Amino acid sequence: MIDLQYQAGGRTLHSVCIGRGAWRQLQRLWLQDWRQAVIVGDERVLRLFAGRVEELLRPLVDRVKVLGFPAGEANKNRATKRRLEDAMLRAGLGRDCCLVALGGGVSLDLGGFVAATYLRGIDSIYLPTTLLAQVDAALGGKTAVNTPAGKNLIGAFHQPQAILMEPESTRSLPPGQWRNGLAELVKHAVIGDATLFRRLEERAGRLARPGSLGERLLQRAVQVKLEVVEQDERERGRRVILNFGHTVAHALEAASGWRLGHGRAVARGLVVEAHLAELLGVARAGTARCLRLLLDRLGLARGRWPAWSRLRPYLARDKKNRAGRLRLPLLRRIGRMACDLEWSFPVDERDLERAWRNDLRQPG
């Protein structure tokens, strides 16, 4: 069992437990003040895991409530959040309730946002069951829902009390969902750990099977993100590098009506934004190709994409924009992002479009 302490602003925010039996740490970490529990997750993940989690919680509380919603990114919206909150209010759940968010990124983003606002804020614990959630969505305290205007535009920062990761829970994932997590894993390596990137290159052929990552690689990916967030919890500086690839990715997801998987969108965004860094003379020629080769070996980065014109409205509403201008973090080399006085840079949309078209011209 690996137990990491996450700190920011001089205070310990929560524990991150990684390994077989991590969910049993609920019994060690549960606070006496939490007399009620609500388990929130999509209907698919609740069928797989809710019974097990409920069994762990029963001896700890007076009451356990289980609330589900339809699976899929399209349901991460304000209407679903309202239905969950209304159900909690009808059940009479009070501030002595801890919300246990169970599942992938949608469940954690949505459940965390409910916890942030229900009765002006209740405590929460995350049990991520997908690789994407374990290496990204569970970490850092961001919660949000999507709107017709774009992804994650309404939300709050709300740290969970603990994050419990059982790598075995990912073995039941469909291959496409597993690859979604691999894309974020590659992103962590690209922005902060060239050694991790090389290890992924060495093991790419063995990473196709869900659940094949191993605790140590998972631990390192988690640490890369936490090291960034610890320095900038509220995204006022360095934390913006965690959005590398995501300006293009979020526009792609929204333009597809949320039909495009997050991992494939991120993989495409990583390569396009690496091409942009080359185009602007920030990264050396060949950096994007190196990144594309790894993503290709992992089954990512190829496919049919919407026309650039369909992305434009969503790019204009990207959260990093200032004074109507796109701002993106830029890659300097594998394992290191560019930094001037700030960690994001103003970018002309025409240059980003050129980078998009440069990548489309690549063979394969």
C-alpha cells in the first residue's frame, strides 16, 4: 500500500492511498462526525461496486444513501447536479453527511461539485475506478459540470478528505476507457517527468490491457500532478501546465457533442499543441513526432476529426483566455514546459489552426 500526503498552502489537504485493499482504508480515515454517507456514481459503476462500498460504510454510519445517474459525459450537467441535490434534500441528509464519489471522472467531477455546494459544502471522499480518474480527475480539488457553451465552465475548488485508489478496479474497463486514462498519463510525463515518458515508451506494447499499469507507475503519475498542485492549488500560475493539450481537447469534445472520448481528444490536443510549440520556436523540431509515436503505440491520436470551424466557438470560451486572446501552456521539451513570467502564453488562433493542419498532413 502506498500512502501519499497531499499538501498545499502549508496544510495537509488529504491522503492518497494506492494499492490493493485501499478502499478498506475508509474504516481508518472515516471521521466520527460523519454519521451519514451518500454514495454518488453513474448507474454502470454502481452496479459493479456500490454493494462493496456500502458494506464497508454500514458499520461506520447510521445511514447510507446510494444515488445514481445515467453514465456518460453528456450527463455531467447542471440538471443532473440538481436532481442529485434534490434527492439528498428529500432524504434529509445534513452536514454530518460525507459524500463518497465512486467511479470515473464524470462521477468525481459531478459528485465533488455537489459536495462543494450542498448545504454550502460537505465533506467528500473519492474512490476513482478508472485510470483517467486515478491519474487526473480525482486529484487537485477541481469540480465542475459542462454547459452548452463548453466543458467544465461551471464548478468550484473543493478538496476531498481522502482519495482511495485500487488499481484492480480498472481491470473491468473497456479498452477505450482504459486508453482515455493512458492519454492523461502521457500528458503527466510530457509536462513533468522525461523518465516516466521513457518508461511508457519501453512498456507501450504491454499497456494495452486494462489494469496493466502497476502501482509504481501509477504512483509516479499521481506525484507529478500533486507536485504541481501543491505549488499552485487555485491555478494562478504553474498549475496551468496541467491543461497542456486541453484547449484543443475540450473544444473537440464539445464540438462532437461529447461523443468523442476524453482520452482521444487529449491525445489529439497534445500533438497539436506540441506542433504549435515547434511552430513558435519554443520546442525543437521533432518533439511532436516523438509524442505522436508513443500515442500511436498506445492506440491514440488517430481518427476522424471535426472541421476546424466547428472548434472555433469553443476555443473562444476557453477558461485560460484573457482579453479575448487564447492563452496556452507551451511545451519546451519532453518533461519540461516553457516558463516566462507566466506559465501560459498568448497565442494567435491562426497559428493554432496551422498547427492543427500540420498534424493532419503527417503520414499515417
